[in-house]
Amino acid sequence: MSFCYQDLVSLFDHTFYASHNTRLERGDDEPVYLPADEHAEHHRIVFAHGFFASALHEVAHWLLAGDGRRQQVDYGYWYHPDGRDANAQAAFEVVEIKPQAIEWALSLSCGFVFNVSCDNLEGTVEPDRHAFRAKVREQALRYLESGFPARAARFMAVLQAHYQRPPLTAADFM
């Protein structure tokens, strides 16, 4: 199966532009969320270099962010770039568990392979990818049991219809 970021852009636009004045856009550099401003009348989820996985990851953050957060650049969160020490890496992983659980569900909804991102290639600590993945999986299973956030569930259904995928089950998160 072919995974084209243009499909995600189109599906996202069709699903959320009218209701949330938000578009998914390919960027050339680092991903960023930009609320509407003097440069654009709509909010922009900018993902990196046309990468399908980057688009899913950035959409996952948007699907989780509340109304107030979506009025701030990058949702008002700090981002400590690659090169984190142990404390900064631990803080990064705590805030990434929920969006990556949603990203995993989005990936499965497309039939796309998901990989957790510890995102610390130049850091002073080697992240424990297996432990982090287990935490992301645990959160995904909690969402599956109690319900994904409404916008996430809506987009998952759109992706499942487009990519002809069945609803998710716990067995999918292996």
C-alpha cells in the first residue's frame, strides 16, 4: 500500500477545516503548530519534509490539544530539542505518551507501521525505547477501553474508511 502525505492533507482538510479552521501543511523544516495570525487566516499544523509519519505525529498533538492550547504556537508547550539529559528526556517522554498513543492508533487506522519516537539522538542519555513503547501502548489501550478523544476518534474513523481498515482492537497494539 502506498502512503502519500497528500492523502492525509486532503482527509484532514475535509474533516476539520470547516469545523476548526485548521489545515495540515507540508513544511520544509521542523514541525510546528501555528494558530491563525496576520500571515494566515487559518490554523496550520506544519509537518516535516512531507513525511507521512511526521504528519500523523503532528496531527496527534492537534487532536489532543484543547481549545486554549490551539490558540498558542506549538500549543504553548516547551520543547527541549534533541540533546536532552536524563531529566529532560524523562519530562519529554511524560508529555509524549498521550500524543504517541493517538499517533499509534492513527497509524493502525491507515495500516502504516508505527515507531515510538524518543527523539534524543544527540542526548547524554540513551532512552529506553522498550519501556517508553510499553507506556505508550498502555495509554493506547486505556484510550481503546475508555474512548479516544472525540476528534481523534473522528479522524481514526475517516482514516479507517479511506484505507479500508477495521476498527481497532487491543490485539492491534502489539
